[in-house]
Amino acid sequence: MNLKNILTHNIVNGVRKALLPIILGAVLLVAPSCKKYLDVIPDNVATIDNAFALRNEAERYLYTCYSFLPQNGNPLYNVGYMSGDEVWTPLDEREFISYGFRSARGGQSAANPYLDAWNGNNQGGGSGSNYGLFKAIRNCNLFLENVSDETKVRDLRLDERKRWIAEVKFLKAYYNFYLLRMYGPIPLIDKNLDISAPEEAVRVKRMPFDDCVNYISNLLDEAAADLPLTIAEKSTQLGRATKPIALAVKAKLLLTAASPLFNGNTDYSNFKDKQGISLMNTAYDANKWKKAATAAKAAIDACSAAGFKLYEFPGSTFKLSDTTKRQLTIKGALTERFGLNTEHVWANPNSTTSFLQRASMARLVTAVTTNDAREQLAAPIKIAEMFYTKNGVPINEDKTLNFNNRYAVRTAVNSERFYIKPGYQTARLNYDREPRFYADLGFDGGVWYKYDSPTNSDEGTFVLEGKSTQLAGASNFGWYNETGYYIKKVVDWNMINGTNGATFREYPWPEIRLADLYLMYAEALNETSASPDADVYTYINLIRARAGLGTVQDSWTTYSNNPGKYTTQAGMREIIHQERLIELAFEGNRYWDIRRWKQAAEVFNQSITGWSVFQPTTSEYYRVRTIFAQNFIAPRDYLWPLRTYDLTVNPNLVQNPGW
């Protein structure tokens, strides 16, 4: 049984029924005097002691600590997936209530925040929606306090005790990082307070951002020291924390701390607590980039020692072109499952992807109902424009290909048959693009190869036809594609159109891929010197080679109208940013990256546009229409609001700027 099954088993068998009402309820609802906050332990000590009397009971509590991991494989829960500008959906909200999407449309408020990880409210409904991460941290503290006591859980082996403690230290660090990335400075709850603690001790305050970073980083170091390099018992323990996972999260933490939003941001000059202590250091510190680069390289080295490498499609018994194999490599880096995917540094089995795939899938055959191919998740035109040309440079830089007429219509020829149906008319924007464009996006006239191809090959296979009167067209209330670009990347190629509906092969959500680490290292290293280090090119080029592109040096020298761009720090920064946005597209990273780069005020204030998807003819369909005008307010929207009620209950807290 893997971690997901163990978690489900524990919940069904009453672990939460036995423990969480005590751990969660008693902690928050302490007394009518408002002595209520983050770090009070429950007074039912006998029950807690029973939970740590024997190994089996303690192991259940360990999995309870894991059960708070956010369900990022579900677009309704993943904060970054719908909160920015990368993925759009119909306003009808048919069986798709996304609070991130409501936030992206300006609906966020401090009175009752959407996707409130602080308290666990408004996270999208369903399992896990009412468990705030401070509750998770409290559970971790209770576990650490009890399992660190060698007079408890006497039948637990020493090596297991060390490992379990390290796992929960990692989880505690990750939950703190998750909150830090959303809210900025947070209270640091290192130990839970006794029920008899004075009221002022319970009213914790936010700590300076750099102190939070150091605290989390130290926790991750402590965890990494006692975590295994790999999971030995793969049949029962896949998904549990390892040394590479802990070091990868540390790299992401330090990269976030080094980025412009949190490093030298003078917008936060007056961001202070009630005692006048500054919560943000507004002085730029170049050394933060060096720390981030060092951490990323340490994580990469650990991953190498553990056997991780960039994923490559292993092949198939079907007759496939190299073009299609390349697309299956690109998709598989995200969608290939446990045991077969060499790239998933951290895959979260507590969050799988059936709903994500169903909401993204285009209707390709009449046998599949609209319920199984809802087509709701769409990419705006600006996201389609973001991908490179087939020459590996941006469409506005390629001196050999003209995209000035990119919204005009062109007819596909036979040599393009593995990307676009020959003889089909589609927009110029959809031609001469890099392999990741075709692997990630479905579009009107685009080929969508799957396992159940009617020809058992990629010749004469499925084609998406998206105009309003066609099979994948916008003709179903709430279940249609708003922009004309479908999120093909997240749908595993083993999806089958059956006579009784569709079958989706689930995969655990990859929280961190090796490609992400390579990009983090290249970005941080580029910021440490005036001109790019050789390793900057090396790690970017590894990703580009896997995507079927030439090196940065060759591509820009040969095809770009700015051939020396990659030789400067600023030019390479722009290249790295775009490479990251392309490689990690539709994985929930873009929102956090645009935010930490402090580019959201520009990027998230561009209009969301798409094709005229309600039109039946080619000439009418290929007209760009404005779907929504976003309004990102800086600096307010860079940080999530604290709930107003929490500020009333705890006067030591201060609100984020602008809220």
C-alpha cells in the first residue's frame, strides 16, 4: 500500500475521528475569553499519550501529519493554478468552483479570504478543505514532542525514530514555507504552548521574513541529515520524505527569498509589527542569490546520487514518429507514474489528477460524453504566444520566421501532419513552433495522439476540431474551452475513449521535478556574477535538448535578431525566465514565479484574450476577442490577506500592506 492508500486507510479507520477532534478542535476553541490561537496543546493528555504508546498508533499519527499536504493536483485546491493568468475557465462555474479563479478576477477580500491556508477556509470544497496549515504545524509539534521522548513509543526502533522525526521536521518546514510564500512574514510556532499558558503568550506575532527563512532552512537541514536518499520499500512508502526532497524544498525556499519581491523591495519599507519592528528587510542582499545557488546545486547532487534524471519516453510497441515520441517525453515528464518517472523528485500521492485531466480533456470522438471531456481549462492566447518558435527563440525575436501575421489563417501541409491535420486551416500562431507548444496545447486542427489511436500509430490519429459546431466546440453550458487553447499537457497519453465513457490513468502530482531544480540553479547562479557562468548554460541546455531545441548559444546566435542576448546577465535572466515559464507551464508554478520576480503588476494586468470560440466558421472563429481585463493592484495583491477576524482575536498580528 502506498502513502495515498495508507492515508485513506487511516482516515476510514477512524484515525481522524479519534485524534483530530482533540488536536484540532480543542486547540482552537480554548475559552470564551478569546484566548485562541495557533500553538496551544489540547488538555486531553491521556488521549494524546495513547496515540504514542505503541509504534502502530504513532505511525498513524505520522500519516496524519502527511495528510495535510495540499492537494495541488486538483486545480480547485492548487493556489497557483488558477490565481494568475495561465489557466482560464468559463464564468459559468459548472461543477468547477475555483476560489483561485475568483481571486484572479478580483474577488479576493480580507473579510473571508479565498484559499485561506492560514485557517483552512475557502479552499475549494471537499476533502481537506477545512484544515489550515497552522493546524498541520501543531500536529507536527505534538508528534515531535512525543516521539523525541524515548520513554514513549517504546517498541519503535532507533533508526525508525530518527527517520520519523526527520520526516515530520520536513513536513513542518514545508508547511511553514507554504505559508511564507503566500503571506510573507508568519508566526513561528516552534513548540506548542500548554493549555494554561497566559493569554499574551498565545497571542503570537509575525516574525521578520528573513528570520522565517532561516528557521525553515535550519529545519530542512536537520531533516535532510536523517532522511534516506531513496525509498527502499517502494510498495508501501512511495511519497514519503527523502533527502533530495528536503534539499529541493530548501532550494525553492532560498530562491524565493533571493527574488525581487522579498529581496530589496522598498514597497515594504513601512511594513512593521505593532512594536515597530520591520517585517521585511528592504536592503538588497546579493548573497541571498549565492545561498540559493549553493542550495540548488546541493539538491541536484543529491538527486544525481539517488538516480534521478530527466525523463525520456521509453518507447512503445506502436509505430510512432520521432515527433510524437518527443511530445510523449515532454508530457511524460509530468504525467508518468511512480516507479517509471525518473524526474519526479517529489511526487505527492495524496494528490492525484483524475479531476484535472477530466476538466482539461477535449472531446475528440462522439463516444466520449461531455462529462468525461469537459474542456474547461484553457490557456489564453498570450500563453500560446509565450512558447518559442521551432528555432528555440521567442516569436518576436526569430529573424527567419515572421509572426507579425500570427492571427491570420494558414493551411497545413503533409509535412506538418504530426502537429496539424493536413489541409486544415488554423492560425499562423500554431505553425513553426517548438515541440513543447504541441505537447502542451491542443487547438483547432491540432493532432492529439493517445494510446487508443484508431490506427495504432500517429498517422491518421485524433484531431481536435474546436469551432462551435464541431465536436470539441463551445456548445455545452459551462463545459467548453473559453480561449481555443486546451491544456493537453496534463492529460496522460494512456487516456482511453471507451464505449461506456473515458478512462483516465491517474498519476501523483509532481511537487518538484528535476527540471525545476535545474532551472532554479541556473537562475540563482546567473544572478551571482555580471556575466553568465558556464553552468548556467549547461543546465538550461539540458532542458532544451530534452525539448528538442538547440543550445541557447546556437539558437540565439543563428536565429535571434538579438544574437548577443545570452552573453549578459540581464539578457540571460530574461531567457531563463521564459524557459522556466515554458518548461513548467500548467504545473502551478507561473503564478509564484511572476509574483516573486515582482512582475505581476505588469503581467497580470494584461487582458485575457482568446479566439471567438462561439463562432462556426474559420473566418469568424479566428478573431481575437477580449475575455477579461484583469486588475492586479500592487503592492496589495502580492501577498495574501490575513482574515480580518484573526486580527481582532489576536491584536499582536498586523495585516499585509494594502489589505
